[in-house]
Amino acid sequence: MQGAAKAHLAHRQRRGTRRPLPQHPDAMPEPRLLRTVADLLMPRTCPGCGAVLAYGERDVCCLCLADLPLLTPGLWATDRRWGLFRELPHVRSIGALVRYHPGNVASRLVHSLKYHGRWQVGVVMGCLMSRLLGGKGLLEGADVVLPVPITWRRRWQRGFNQSEFIARGLCQTTGIAMRTDLLLRTRHTESQTHFPYAERAGRVEGSFSLAPGAALQLRGRTVVVLDDVMTSGSTMRAAAMALAAAECAAVRCVAWSWAG
Ligand SMILES: [Zn+2]
């Protein structure tokens, strides 16, 4: 057997015998009874269009699901955001499930999750990602999902990190471990939306770091960094830079949606 083939086989065997990363307690499913009682007391509406959900529709109506503007692997590979990741060899792929335009279904779901606190919508978004991205390479062989952390100030204002709920849905359906304790947001930065794309990468650089012991846990793993919206890509790039020291097998930068 050739040396390269031998090394590949040995790598696969090592991966096969390694224990999977344990789930963080944040990834545990919600009690179903509470949800059922809440449904009886207050009929739910679709966050995409406002219609009352029909029996069997889970959080998002069928029409809105059919209207989702899906992206394709061909678009990921040729996207301008790749330019930001060129000098990060550990980042092997970037991608998103849907295109974000102000007012479209993809953006209304994000809005509902982020600004109206409908966390269950985030879980559904994560389930959709696992169902529709699973076979397209972005999630294939992934060991762990790291939701992009927000600053304590933003968490205090909003009460939660929206990406964690998307990750929760994704991990519940795929069985991939979700960890919120390995990648940390160490510096507060203002919202990037008011700054030109060219300035954004420099503004968020150094905003993330690894928790003590995280590098050891992530070494040799395939890691998915997950965010709700990727616009310029600078926040995702800063998060990926923090993972450079962990010697991951691969890092994939994945978002629910791409804006712009
Ligand atoms: Zn709808």
C-alpha cells in the first residue's frame, strides 16, 4: 500500500475509534408537554407570513418553507466572501442555506427569532439546515458545531444567542455535538452594519478566543462554526481565526443565510 493511502486509512481508523464529543447541556431538547399546553392556550402563527399555523405545521407554514430562496454549492464556491478566508488554510468551506434579502422569508424568520424571541423558530431553522445541507458536504463528517458567540452585552440586551438555537435544531437532528463553552467572545464590538465592508474585518479581528483546554478537545476534529446571517463574513472570519491554534482537521464556516 502506498504511503499516502496508508496514512489516509490510519486517519479514518483513528476517527472511527475516537469517542464523539459530549453534548453541552444547552443542546438538550425542550420539554414537549410545555409546548403542547402553550399551543392549546394560544394558537401559533407563522413567523414568515403571520398566518395561523395549520395542524401538522411546525412553527413555519408550508408556503413559507416552499418560498425559501435556497443557495447552491456552486454559489458558495464562487462567492466573494471566500476572499476573506484565503489566508486561513484550516477553513475548508463556507456556505449558507438561504439568501437573505430584507423582507424575504429568510429574513423574516431571522427577525422573528432575534427580535421577537421566538426561539423555536431558530430550532426549526437548524432542523431545515440539517435536512437540506446534510448531503451537500458542509455538515458531512462534522464532529462539533460551535455557534458564533455574542458579547455579554448583547446577550444581556437580547436574553439569548440566536445562533445557539439554530445550532440546537441542527444538532438535535444530526446528532453532531453542540458546544457553547469552547469558543468565546472576548471583546465587544459595535454592530458592523454601519461600517463599510472593507473596514469590518479589522474591527472584529481578535474578538474571539478559545476557552482553556478547548484546543485539546478540538484537535483533529471537523468543526462547523455557525451563525445566523453572514454579511461581509468578517465576524465569521474572526471566529475562524481563533480556531487556527486548535489544529482542527477542518473548519467549515456555515450560516443560515447570506446577505448581500
Ligand atoms: Zn408562512
